[in-house]
Amino acid sequence: MKQFIVRRIGYSLLSLFLLSITIFLFVRVTGDPTTLLVEPGASPEDIETMRQQFGLDQPLWTQYWLFVSSFVTGDLGQSFYYRTPVLELYFQRLPNSLMLAVVAMALSLLIGIPSGILAAVRVGGFWDSAGKTFALLGLSLPSFWVGLVLILVFSVYLGWLPSSGSGGIAHLLMPAFTLGWYFAAAHMRLTRSSMLEVLDSEYVKLARLKGLPESLVIGKHALKNALIPVITLAGINLVVMINVAVVVETVFAWPGIGRLLYEGITFRDFPVVQAVVVIGGSMIILVNLLVDVLYAIIDPRIRLES
């Protein structure tokens, strides 16, 4: 077990290392940020002075070492555009992203799990076809298009909900539904496939042969086991919702981490983009690591096979 955990931690650190290199090089391909930050008509000397101020005149390997060493110590650097510590910006936006992600996840589970169960129980029937159609639309329609349609209908035509910004529940409904729409379809498909697999298992057949009511067979014996992969996916999706809901937060001008990432890309704010991506990746890697360890504890065959 110890060897299994150490090996998984090694894989996680390697993934984080590759992610840090990728985002570090990617943001620098976009161009020199000083050209967007200096005043119009600035002299080459002024531009060079600003590059020295941000440390952009140093070799790439030196910049990467400073980025990694600072990140390890909890210093994410200072934003080029906002001129404030990146960690402070991140925690300012985090509550809004948490609120949006939790509501969107609740909506996706409330829609996805019951519809997946119904489609599996009524496989081949109307509800199964309706569930497949819902999953197809949910996974195919772009989130920005869904958001714009909601704004057009509920803000422009009906005037029921505000089109952008943050505030009360009214500001939260449309972005939460837009963000949860895709994940609801994903949860529906996974719940359906998992339920079909469990319903075809021997212990479910035995429960039916014993004469147990169908509701008890589905609710107690089948659903409990079928939800294991769904909850695992939901945990990873929640981390994704918190950190990279860029499109939804941009469409609705929601002041969260996703919009912070969009602003960082727009203004070539290297420290902001690097910090948001690496923090989000670290969360996803940590969740995957914990899931792997928990699976190995529950089922020893997993660690023996690996």
C-alpha cells in the first residue's frame, strides 16, 4: 500500500511539473505584455525598464525557476495589470466561483442523476430516448450559446432576470444553469450506463428472485453501487467548475476565477494566468490522487494490478 501511494504521488508531481512548464511557455508565446501596459507613444527605453521591472529581461529558465520556487513557498507573484499580489486577487474571486460552482453542481446532480436512473430503468422506452436526447444536447450545445439564449429570453424579452453581474439569487440563476447544463448531461450518461451495468449484476437478479419490491431493488441495492463513479466524477467536475468556468463567467460578467483567468489572458498578465492554471491543476491532481488511494483501500486488487 505504501509503495502504491508513493508511486501515485510521484505521478501527481510529474503531472504538476509538466503542467507548470506547459502554461509557463504557453503564456509567453502570446507576446510581450509590456506593449499593452505602457502608455501610447512610450519610448523603447521605457518599455525595457518595465520589462526589467517584471523580470522579463531574464532568461526563460531563470524566470521558470523563480516561478516554481515562489509557488512552492506560497508566493504567486504580483499581477502585471492590477499591481497587486496574485494570491490576493485569487481569494477575492474565489467566493463567487465557489457559490456559482456549488449551485451549478447541485442543479446538475438534481437533473442528471434522476434522469439517468429513469432512462436505465425504462431502457429502450420513451424516457430512455428522452434522456439520450437530453445528453446529446447537453454535451453538444456550447455553453456560451446557451448563456446568450438565456439572456435573450429571460433578460431581453421577458425582463425577469439581470443579464450580467453579481448580487442576489436572480444574478446567480442563469450562469448556474448554463454552467450546470453540460455537467448534468455528463452525469446523466454516466448514471445511466452505471445503472445498466449494476441492474444486470448477479446480486440484483438474486434480489429480484427473492421477491423484493422493484423500488427497493433499485433504490437500495442498485443505486448505492451505481452512484460510486458518478460521485467521483462530480468531485472532479466541481474543481473544474471552480477554476475554469471561463466562458460562462465571461458571458455573464460574473466576477469569479474564470473571469480572472480571461482577464489575465487578455492583458497578457503572466503571473495571473500561471497561478490560476497551476492552482486549478493542483486541485484536480489532488482529487484524482485521493480517489486513487480510496479505491485502493476499498479494493486491494487495484493496487496489486498496478
